[in-house]
Amino acid sequence: MTSENSNQDDNSFMHFAALKTAIVNGEEQSVKELLSGQPMQALEKSYLMDLANLNNNSAIRKLLENIPVKE
């Protein structure tokens, strides 16, 4: 793995961690900004939907439902 790939993985991990935190904290605007319409893996989306469901946050759940899944 090159340094560039490692850096991309680190950024991806940090982005996902920030997204999880925003969902748990109910920060709808932050979630919108972090999602930015980019597709995500089905497993990631499912996990984030579970977090939104646990917090009973329908606005964030709706944002996540609209995110496309990577094939």
C-alpha cells in the first residue's frame, strides 16, 4: 500500500467517524454536509441507518435513505 492510499484510507475512516458522531449527536446539518450525496457501501449505510433509528431521528434517517449505494 502506498502512502497516498494509506492517506485516503485514513481520511475515509475519519470521515466515517465524523459522520457517526454527527448522527449520534443529532446534528442534521453536519450529516448533510458530510454525506454530500456521495454513494457508500451497503454495510456502512445500514450501520448508519441503525444509529439514526436508535436515536429515533427521522430527519437524519431520511437523509441516509436518499444516499445511493455503491455496487
